[in-house]
Amino acid sequence: MDDLLSSFYSLPVFDLKHDEKRILLNNALNQLNIHHYNNCKEYRNLINAMSFKLEVSDCQQQPYIVARLFKMLELKSISSDNIFKRLYSSGTSSENVSNIFLDGQSAKEQSKVLSKILQEFTGKQRLPMLLIDSPDIIKNKKSFSARGAGIKGLSFLGRDHTYALNSDMSINYKAIDDFLVKHSNQTILIFGFTFMIWKYLVQPLKEQGQSLNIANSILFHSGGWKKLQTQSVDNHTFKQFCYDILGNTRVHNFYGMVEQTGTVYVECEHGFLHTPVFSDILIRDIQTYRVLDNGEKGLIQLLSVLPRSYPGHSILTEDLGRIIGTDNCSCGRKGHYFHVYGRLPQSETRGCSDTYQ
Ligand SMILES: [Zn+2]
């Protein structure tokens, strides 16, 4: 079990062909099924109730649980004494919140995998990092909201972390100016949740007729588009605003869920989300749950070798997506690449970054 992840660490993140990866992934997921079956009573009950097999011959047959179960049950495969940290997805009320339990090892592995994936886009050196949020977001060290966990998780990538916003979400001009002067001839790493960047940085600057004119930066952003779509902001508009207001920046959206923190799907230079070696995506029909072919739109199922302290290695989400292709994106990265179309209509809304009012 302990060797399971380390065997993946030595593999190239985006260079393994899908057919090679799916064999390794399926083998790892089979081991995780058995591990969670033996260590999580609720998971065992679910597997038995659904008559799922623990060992299957292909990823498409892997048992899965639905994302909302993390809101209804305390799913963990570690004893309460070993809980090092709890992650929460932010919801509109306490019943809507997913609870994720991590032991020390799992927390460490999440950071390691996240760094490995994002370093494919930033390079190995730690860049000066501007966080588009308020420092208050990470004050509670024992439990983090999805936003706090995201900020904390990505901070490993950078140095000289500087928060661009004050506690009331107004722009901290002094902090930004000092930071940009100090690092004027370096590549800057910028991270924030999509909605936060839009509402509290890019839009206010635009309204005031200001821009930051950063010479060179990489911007990662994540979180739902729901609130932005009501303002008719799509990925293209968002990017254009970032170019206008921030300056020379490479913008990468990424997709992931708090239930699988660590294994994220980063948008490439051609606008597609890519599956790293540690994880994969399946698309299922909304009604029949049949696995769909490339090009067909349906519910996203996410597979990840990471979840060890809770049974989150195969989750059927409430998000709609479509696999665009396999192994042949123009950017050169191998594996599946895909688009996400937001939440399935009429399913419950689950904020992420969308919950700051
Ligand atoms: Zn690509």
C-alpha cells in the first residue's frame, strides 16, 4: 500500500499514454478499494449494497460513490485519533458541507502531488507569489474551507507570499505595489479563486481605470463559474480582462474538488483541462450512468490514486463534462483532455469560492 503512490511519483506527469496509464491506475484503484473496504464501515456497506466488485479489470468498471455522500456521512478510513486535518467544501448551510478527513501522511501527499502537477506549468523554482484573497482565510489551522485549503495547498509553489486583499476584500494597494517593486524583474505567480479575482481585483481595477502592468506572470485560478456566468463572464472574457488589467500573464484555469484535493486538472495553452498521471476522468450518462464515449456530454466521474484516509478515490460528481480527446492535444500532453460545463441543473448548488458574500 505504501509503495502505491511512490510508484506514481517516478512517472512523468503528462507523458504517459492513456492505455499505459489506465492499467497502472486500475491496479492502484483495486488496491484502494480493498483498503477502504477494510477500513471504512460505511464504504463497505455501500459497496455491498451496490454489489460492486472490489477488483475489476478496467477503470470503467471501478466502483464509485456519489459526491453528496460526503455531505451525508462521515466517511473515513482512519481512526479518529489519527485525524490531522479536516477539509470542508463550503456550502450554503452546514448540511451542504462535505467533510474530508486527512491524516498527516495524506495531507503531505496532497501537497506533493499538487506541486508536481502545477510545477509542470511553473517550473521547479519557487516564484514570488501574489494571493488574491485576504490573509484571514487561513487563520484557523486545524480546519480549512475549500478556499483556505486551496490557498494553503498552492502556497508551496511560491515564496514571499503576499495577500492582495484586505479583510474587507478591498484591494491592498500598498501590499501589491511593494510586492511588484520588490520583484520587478521576476516572473510572478498569481493565485486566487476565479470569482475572487474577478469581483475583488480585476473588476474594481477596471472600474477605477487602473492596471497593474506586471511584466511577466503566471496566473492559476480555480472555483466555480456559476456566479460569473450570471454576469455573462466566460473563460474567454475572464482571460481577456486579466490580460488588460494585470499585464503580460499566462492564465490557467484548473478544475478539481475538495474531495480529491491534490489531483487537479489544469487548463493547457489551448484551453483544455488535462488529466495527470495520478488521476483520470470518466463521463457517465445522466440517466443510465453508462460510461460515454469521447465527445459525449455527461456526468463527470473522477478517479484518483491519492485518497487514502477517506474513500474518495472514485467519485461521481454533479458536474457536467465532455472528454474532447485522448493523447492528441496540440499542447503535446498525453491522456484525456476535457471541458467542464458546470453543475448539473437543479442539483443542489455547492459554492466553493462562490460563498463569500
Ligand atoms: Zn492541451
